[in-house]
Amino acid sequence: MKNAQETQDKSHVRHFLTSLNPSETKRIPAAVRGHWSVENLNHYKRDTCLWREDDHRHRRINIAQNLALTRNALLALIPFDQDVPLSACFEVYQRHPAKAIHLILHSAPVQ
């Protein structure tokens, strides 16, 4: 097992292309972090054990694409935050189908 010092000594080199002016050095780190913000903000929502995406083996591409679109639409509609796991939201809507239908018919996407 690696100790803390070995972990700290590890470094990674990443290269980025940008149209920012080289004199804008303070904006570059923010631009790099911002590039991944969508992934970072949505990662906790996409718990594959809940969606079981890896278990689906569809031979027709339209089925897989339609399921992906449905999941994305649901993620945009379900009002939850990082403190509430997606599984808790699923449980509420499974126990109260009328709430789920109301959510789908009357909600605007979460910003």
C-alpha cells in the first residue's frame, strides 16, 4: 500500500488548447475546471446501479438511444440535490405514482 508521501509525489501532465490570450493566465485554470463542470455536477446523479444501464443489451440502436434520452429527461426533471440520493427520489415516485405522473406532465427542467 502506498503511503501519503508517495501519493503526493505523483503528478500528471495535461495539455489543453485554448483561444484565450496568454496574458489571461488567471482565467485558464477556471476555464479548464469549467470544462468538466457538467460532468462533475451530474456524476452523482448517474449511479449505474440504479439505472442498470450495463445490464441492457439491445440489438436495435433505437431502443438504447430512446432509453438514454428518457434517462436524461428524467434527470432534468427530478428535483433533488446532492444531499438526497437518487435512490430516495426513485423510492418516492415508486410509492406515489401520481407524484411521478404530475412531475412528468407539469415540471420544467431543473436548471
